[in-house]
Amino acid sequence: MRELAEGVYQLQGWPRNAINVYVIGDVLIDAATRQAEQRILRQLAGRTIAAHALTHAHPDHQGSSHAVCERLGIPLWCGQGEVPAMETPGAIRNPKAPRWLDALQARFWTGPPHPVARALGEGDEVAGFTVLETPGHAPGHVSFWRESDRTLIAGDVLGNMHFITGMPGLHLPPNVFTPDPARNRESARRLAKLRPTLACFGHGAPLRDPDKLAAFVAKLPG
């Protein structure tokens, strides 16, 4: 894992930057797919982790959540709107996706349900970061913002790679994976207005250019 800012670490993954997992302070942020359990636990070995928080409960973010929480004996936190998805068997489905894709994710990526110990809401504090409600890509999607050094964990409101091809560059998540694209664009505009000096995404490399983020968001449709 590598340190991106004070107390902010990005775990190693393969392909690099494809499906990102972070540690902020003593909190694990997201947990990739079900296939990532061992690599996450291996990188956390010897480190004190007190809780696990999700930006949202999609298969590529919650896949190893149950396993990690069980192995480390830590609580799971997520946005209020994501609690039903995390706690209900079979609830993580995507009616907008082709049936074959939904079935593929369910078989190989989606993790089992796990009880949510803390439902996160606007203004809550997590390891020195403020919770921002940023719905659209998921009903209860949250981002994490540290004003002191303008560090942002954006989740999937935006990505710094194409979500399908993997090519670098700023992109919105595909509509097929986003229940409310218009609301997600509103969330993207909100995050860009913060002018983060470091933006960390669920997919893609970290970005240290607030002007680039602002310019991209300025071109989005209303």
C-alpha cells in the first residue's frame, strides 16, 4: 500500500488503479470484489483497523466486506440508503444491466450480506473526514472529505478511468450502473466545487488537479 496524503493509503490491486481500496486513519474504505479478500487482508496485516466503511454497496466495493469484517472483528458502516442492500440477501442486483452481466457479478463479485453497525449521514465524522451524501450512482452513496488538506474520497461519483475500457481520464459511471444519472451529475458538481487538491476514486488513479476536475464537470449536461 502507498501513502497518498497524511494517513491516507491506497492498497495495491491488479490491474493497478482498477478497483481501489483505501485506508484513512484506522478505517478501511471499500473492499473491492469477493475475489479481493486475501490481498486486502494481507496488506492490512499488522495495521490497526477499527472499522470498515463503504462509499456504496455495489459488488466491486462490498465484495469482501463481510469477510474482512468477520476476520478483523470490526463493524461495517455505510450510507443510510445502502443499508438494505448490505443487510438483505439477494438485494444487490442491477435491473438496468443485461441479465448475463448481473448474473456474472452475482456469481463472482458480490459479497454476502453483513449487518450495518452505523448508518452514515451528511456531516458525520469518519477518521477525520466529513461524510458527504453524494447519491445518484447508488441511493446512499457517500464520499469522504477532509477540509484541512482538501483530500477527497469520491467513490464512484466520478472515475479517473473509463469504467469499461480502463483507459485513463475523467469519466462519469455508465448509466447502466447508475440508477439516477442526473442526480449523480449533481453530486459530481458538488464535489468539484470543493476543489480537492487530492481526489481519490473507486476506479482510476488519484488526481491532484482541481482545475481539471472543475473543467470536466463544467461540461456535463444539466
